[in-house]
Amino acid sequence: MKTYLQMDGHTLVEYVEKKEYDLLAQERADFGALVDKQERELQNVVTRMEDVSIHKLEDLFLEHATDWTQGLENVRTRLIQAAKGEQP
């Protein structure tokens, strides 16, 4: 990046070429748009997980009431499916 130093009264000011400044501004805007998109997708994932009813999770857990590990694995699997937008 080409920068130029210049005195402005008693202050040293750094200038950047306009085309490089415009490129940086565009890259910043693109990055901001990407972050916004990722934030929306993450919110959608959370919403899909929240939509799985507690009764469904309880049923999945109790399918193997004597084996807590398997019951928890059933719940985990269902929440992962919901996060991915998959149906069981």
C-alpha cells in the first residue's frame, strides 16, 4: 500500500492512495456482509434447535431409560439433525 506522509500545520498526516483506500473499503464491506450472513445462519441454526420440543427430546431419552449414555446420544443426534435442517 502506498502511503504518503505530509505535514498539516503541526500534525503529521498519513495519506493513502485513493484507489487503494477504495479497495480497502470494499474489502471491509465484503467482510461485513460475510459476517452478517454467518450471523443470520447461526441464528437460523439456533431457531431450528429450539423448535425441537422438550417432549420429543424426553421421548428420545426415555427410549433407553436403562442406558443413560444411549438416551443422551439420541438427544444429541436429534439436536444435530435439527441444526443441519434435517428431519429425523
